Amino acid sequence: MNYLYNVTTILFYMTRCVFLMKILLLAVFTWITVGGASMSGAEKKTKVRVALVGDSTVTDRSGWGKAFSSLFVESVEVHNFAVGGRSSKSWYEEGRLPEVLQAAPDYVLIQFGHNDQPGKGPERETDPSSTYRDFLRLYVTEFRAIGAQPIILSSVVRRQFDGRGAIRSSLTPWAEAAAQVARQMEVPFIDLHALSLAYHEQIGPEKSWAFNPEEDDVTHFNEEGGAAMAALIAGQLDAAVADLAAHLKK
């Protein structure tokens, strides 16, 4: 009788132990899946997202975009939405804005102007005293609405030198318009037009044209030229957007 009692007692406690073990394993599994997912979400939230919006001079292929992206630490994701041949008008009217908004960037760098100029056709041209400003204001409003910080850049200069080694830029009216919109809407502004003009005049035509991806292409950049322009922009970030500048590689 005692023997049967002991066996029954042992089986009872063994069954109870198995039951408790199942509960423990279930708790561990839940912690791994739910807790792990929460950690993954937290990691994603720690990522700083930067979007680039503009024309070919901003793209990774023939602009400063790729080099700019490489200047940041791993916690920064740079998504380049710039498209060659687009103006502030055509980029928007082609329906490209929703993709940027969906990406939920923290910062958006905006640079247009080259294809806004006369001779580009009515689907692209803008007036620096009116429509160009209107589109810049539209971008600022849309990006602010999702909690992003817009940053306006004036157009990078074309490397067109006169006989005295000076650049006479036709982009000045659009650069000035960009500065005025930034000031009126209290948006961080980087005067890449003035910076790049001064830089190229300083190094001179020969060194400047070494940035040409092709012999006569004074608008776009090879890898070295893109890196030089990205460095000019990065050098202004601390004054323009200190929070973003804090993520640059030391």
C-alpha cells in the first residue's frame, strides 16, 4: 500500500514538473518573440532617416548623393529620391512626393534649379520670382506635415569659366529665390550655389574640370567631384542642422 502511495506521489510531482516546465518554456518563447520584436522596433526607431530630393546633380550616379551618404555613421539611412532631368515642378507633377512621405524621413534635403531654367520646356520651367518659390513652399509644407525637417539647398553651380577664371552663373536668380523661401519659412538653408562657385574659382578651371564625368559636362560630377560637393554641404550642417551634423563620421 505504501509502495503504491509513493509511486502515485512521484507521478503526481513529475506531472506537475512537466506542466510547470511547459509554462516556463512558453514564457521564454513569448519573451523572445514579443520582446525581440520590440527590440527590433526600438532599433528601427534609433535609425535616422535622411531623404534627398532633387535633380541629376543630387543623384548617386552623377551628383553628390552617394558621397554625402558615405559621410554618416551607420545609424543614418540616406534615401535618394533625386531624378535626373527633373525640375521642382516636374518632379512633383510626376507624382514622386508620396514615396518620400511614405519613407517617413527625419530630414529632407531639397535642391532644384538646373532644370527650372528657360529652354527646358513648359513641363519643367519655373519662374524664380513665383512658381519656383511656390514649389519649394509646397515641399516644405508637405515634409513638415509628417514631422520631417526640410533643408533647402541652392543649386550647385555649373563649372562655366570665363577668360579670367571667373564663373558667371545663370542659376543665381533660383539660388536667391531658394534663400528667400528658406528665410521666410524659417527653414535651414545651405547656399551650395555660393559655396560651390567660390570653391571652383579658388581651385581654378583645370582642377575644376577634372570633376567632369565627360569632357564637356560641366554640370555633373565624377566620383571625386561628388565627394567635393558633399564635403561642402557637410561642412555647413553644424550651423544649419546641428542635430543631423552630430551623426557625421568624426
